[in-house]
Amino acid sequence: MTVTSTPRRVLTLRELSVRTGTYPLLEGVSFTVDGDERVGLIGESGSGKSLTALSIMGLLSPGLTASGSISVLDGEVIGAKESALAGRRGRDLAMVFQEPMTALNPTMRVGKQIAETMLLHDTQPNKKAAYGEAVRLLERVGLPDPERAARSYPHQLSGGQRQRAVIAIAMANEPDLLICDEPTTALDVTVQAQVLDLVVSEADRQNAALLFITHDLAVVAMLCQRVLVMYGGRIVEAGTVADVFTNPQHPYTAGLIAASDLDAVDAEGHLTTIRGSVPPAGKFPEGCVFANRCDFATDICKTQPPWTGVPADVRQSGRHSDHPAGRDETGGQDFGYACFHPLGENAE
């Protein structure tokens, strides 16, 4: 008899909402990430991707209030004391930020910064052991002279080297969840692929769950198994990468995919774009947040569309009308879409 083990649930968001004053920034965000998964989070700037990551880390700015639930390894983030959250950051979950120069302390040598992370969480017995492990981590992330890099200040390293150092800090205590927020945006194209390979290899080596935030759909297609599409602070579509990218149901998803095709131009040679732009906070339409930019919007879109959970077999068959609206099998937004006018399997 074959025994199938259930993947451990690392991250669960349920109805996460974040507000500033009277303005909603995130609304009803629900999804899960298991320990063996690599999940992409995509959307235009201003869609709420980084805010979602900061909410998970418990790093929201003063003036922002969060409600709902964020569970990391069954420990609740929302409402937890800062001392408790500080004890978990860098151990249970870690984050690689977009700009390594601002993520590192400019007044501290790189090796000491990595060592400090381990000492704070008691994963090394003393400073000497922690520093030695920091040098080994710098070697593992591909720095050619790790001892010299450990003695260096951040400004003495290149952008790619700094990002490798940030990844070393993030992975120092072998976290169960690694969040990457556009980790290659500030890097040269020639370095980006190396850093992406490093992120994946380190996550796989430590069996860490990966939540990868990016604008680059090609990166998601290469790295991730599932994808969440975010717009206006809401998840508007989700599913496996293959299903969502080959058979998008939400017009916004289809627009992102079309805009990522650099070979597709109109008669005047212009690239495909999504008309309009992302509104500022508090200015999104009532109901469907994409309605003012959508070519298919009707009066019903003035009300918020329910989430239609779509299992993989239903999505692949194209029989979306056979599946009732509502949360998917996980109780969240891991598979499905929120749209009154789904495009169907022939969407372009």
C-alpha cells in the first residue's frame, strides 16, 4: 500500500484586508502556500502585491490597519506582538527585498550582518561559529571571494553581489517560507538569471515554500507552479501557471499576458497595452475593481463579482458554467476567478 503524505501548510491568508483611514488597500485576500510550492504573485504596480508581502511579514507602516487572518505555520500574524513577530522573522519566514542597498545596513560589514541573523535566533552557539557560517553562506550563494565579501561594507559590493548577500541573510536560518519581492528588478539583465537560479536552488535545498512577486510573467512561467493575479488589492484570478497562462478567464489576466508579448504589435507598430492606468488608492470603481478599464464591463460589474472556484479538470474542459460560484476547495482563492464575464477557453 502506498502512503501519500500531505504537504505541510506553511501560509494561509483568510479575508485579509488592509486600510488606511477610510481607503481600502487590500480586500478579502485569501490564499494558501504549502511547503513544497512555488507560487507567483503578479499584477501592475499599485495592485497590492508588496503590501500583501509586508502584511505577511508583519511589517505594515503605522497608520495601516489589517483585519482577517494570516497564519504562518499555524501562528497568527495579525494582532501578534512585535516581540513575537521579531522572533519569527528570519526564522520561520524571511523576505528578499527589491533593492538590496536599502535592505542592508550600510554601516555594518556584510559578514556581521549575516552572523547577527543567526545569533538573534540562536541557530549558532557563538559569534565565531556564526561568522564562519556567514562566510560559508556567501560561498554557497556564489560570491567568488566569500571571506573578502564578508569583510566588505555593502557599498563595496556590486548590485548582484549585494542581492546574493541579502539572499544569504534570508536563508541563514532555513526559513519555512521565503518571500521574494521583485528581487532582480535592480540588477543587470546578465545577473538576473543567476539570481533567479540561486533563489530556486536555495528554496529547493531547504524545502522552503516560495512566494515570488514579480511583473515578469516569463519568470513566473519558469519558476512557479501556481500563480495569483492581483489587481486593486484583490485576487482576481488564480490557478496553476499552465492553466492561467494558456486559458485565462479574467480580462485583466488576459491583458497582462497580451502585454507581455513583445512580438505583438498593431498596424502602427505599437505594443499591446491595457487601456488606462491603475487608479490611486481609494479611486478604484465600486464593484469590480477592473470595470473602468475592461472592454467587457456591463452594469452588473458595478457590484463585486463573487469568487468562482474552478478545479483544474473543469478549467481544462472549459465547462465553467458547470461549477457554482463560491470559494474553491481550499476555502480560499487558490483556483478560480472573480468576474461576471469570464473569457472562456478561447480567450486571446
